[in-house]
Amino acid sequence: MTGDVPEEVRALAAERDAARRGKDFQTADALRERIGQAGFEVTDTAEGTKLTPRRPGSSGGRSAGPAQLGASTSSLAEPPRHAASVQWVVQGWPEDAIRGMESVRQTTSGDVQQVVVDAAGLLDQEWPAGAEVIRVPPESGWAAARNAGLQRAAGEIVVLVDGSVEATGDLLEPLAEALRDPTVGVTGPFGIVTQDLREFVSSEGPEVDAVEGYLMAFRRELVEQGLRFDEKFKFYRSADIELSFQIKAMGLRATVAPVPVVRHEHRMWANTPQERRDQLSKRNHYRFLDRWRGRSDLLVKPKQTRGP
């Protein structure tokens, strides 16, 4: 510990160290909050906890501004503290994400960390109690915002949800059940398949070529191993397919898991002019093809080529 740290803050840090040694990460997390409220940043090192005065103007609690999204604020070096990390990206229409977050809170009994990535500059927005808020510049794009959320994943599984989705029952258990199969890498209720890597259609599975990003789940260990969205995908289209193929290239499967949800209007799609969204969608799909066009071996049912 460095600097002029009050004794009561040192005591909180020592209590937090003991909680971490006992693998009581919920208590450790709460103590980190209290230390932050006292005006100090917590950094875990091999020698123990390091305390430094919080920079003027930095946010309290666990919310992080763009400058704070480095390795020092990543949760990935620590063991999971929750059953699941449910994550939302907001590029506008915060009421949609709030509706979804509240539906998860009301229907899911498991220990859930809810993370919202504010990519719309909504500094005065009030979010549901307990949500961890991360702020990124609006120009960062969809994939970069998703990756900022992945850095903070503190659940054994990561569940990415779009604001157009509302839970009508416990969505965590069917996803967790599917991911207990070690051969499954990504799962969700909205699967798609293709025979030529160009045209994708919906499929009820159970095995599919990709899981759509309206709701997709995977184990946090994949994120620890470096799984990330390609940040060239500023628009959301095809970014979920590309991530699914990253996972399938690890030798894992993509599956459909029936989950009790309803889908509302997808605001980003509906509010982007058709010409612009067609342009962005086409650009993203070409980027996907540039990397994966030769990987028909990853498909459930690749198109059969005719012999001579």
C-alpha cells in the first residue's frame, strides 16, 4: 500500500484481502466499493493490495470512463464472483435496456452481475440499482463497446443481450445447462445456418453455424483466453456471426437453447436509413468473408460440390 492512507481504509483493504483468500468474492467486491467511496483506487498485485488516491474527477463505485478501461480495471484476472454476467450495450434508447434489465432481475433467481455499456453519452441517465455502468465514446462502435463490457465480466458465463429482448422467465438456467456440455462454445435462442457462408437463415438447431447477438452466451474462460469482437465492426450486423466462427474454430459447437424471451423492435435497425444500413451490413459481411470464406469445414451442413 502506498501514500498517506487512513487506518480505516487500510483496515478495509486487509479485510478485503482476507475475503479474497477465502474466495468470498461478493464480500471482496463490496469492500472494494467502500474503499472507492473513501477516495482510493484498488489494484491487486502479487504482493497484495495496492491503494492509491482516486484521481480528481474519476467516477466512484465500479463505473469506468473510457480512460479507465485498461488492464488495471479488467475483472478477468480475478476468479468469477457471479453465476453470470448479463451485459447490455446502449447506443440510444436506454429505456429498452432498462426494460430488459428489469425483466432479468424479476425473473432470474441466480447470482447475476448486470453490466451496461453506455455508448451514447447518457451521463445523466439513471440505471437500475446494482448495475455496473461503463462509459465509452459514442464513436467507438458496437464491437468496441461489447469488448469494454467483456473486460468487466465477473460471471462464470457471459450473456450478451440486446435491448430489444425482454425475459419472460429465467433465461440463465437454460443457457447454463447448455454450456455445461464442454463441447458447446456458444448458445442462445436465435440460431442461424448457411451452406455457402453468404446467405444465413434461421434454424431451431439444435446445432447451428452461428448464434445471433440478440442473445448469446458463452463461458467466461473463452474471454480469459482472448475472445473478443472484431472492433472494425462499428455496426452490429455480422459481428455476432464472426464471433461465433471464432468460437467454432476452437473446436467448439454453436447450439440453440430455448429461452423464455420476447423480442421487441430493434431500434438501431429501425432507425438507421435503409440505404445506410444496407451499406453497413454489406461492408460487415465482406469483412466476415475476408476471414472465413475458406472455412466450410466449420459449417453444420456445407453445400455439396458436384463431382466431375
